[in-house]
Amino acid sequence: MNSVDSVNSQDTTETRAWRAEFEAAANRSLETRLNYAFIKTYKPVLDDEPYRSFASTAEYREWCEEYLPEWLGFGRV
């Protein structure tokens, strides 16, 4: 057996923990997995109103530049 085979054949503690975590996730319902899949992050200004509508894309872009923080990434390049 060469060194590659010996490394591949070792079932480390980390590998066992990963497999146990994978098995637990695989046994969850689809609904539960989808709930875990998405992380809700508050976005200032964007999340403060249920919806907004604009007459044109240009109007939307102007609004983004004026009201949204730069770190949200809605500015022009």
C-alpha cells in the first residue's frame, strides 16, 4: 500500500463527523432543508417597504443611486 492509499483509507474523526452531518441533513424533509438553505439578511431601505414600482429602468436606477447604500451593490459601474 502506498502513502496515497493509506491516507484515503483512513477514516478520520473529521471525516466521520462530516458523514454524520451529511446523513442527518439527508434525512431532513425537503421543507426543512429549504428553510436552512436561505439566510434572511436585512437590507436597509430595500426591506423597509413591501414593494416599489418605477415608470422606467432609468427611474429605478436613479432611485438606487440616491437611496441605497453603496455596499449593497446597486450602483452603476
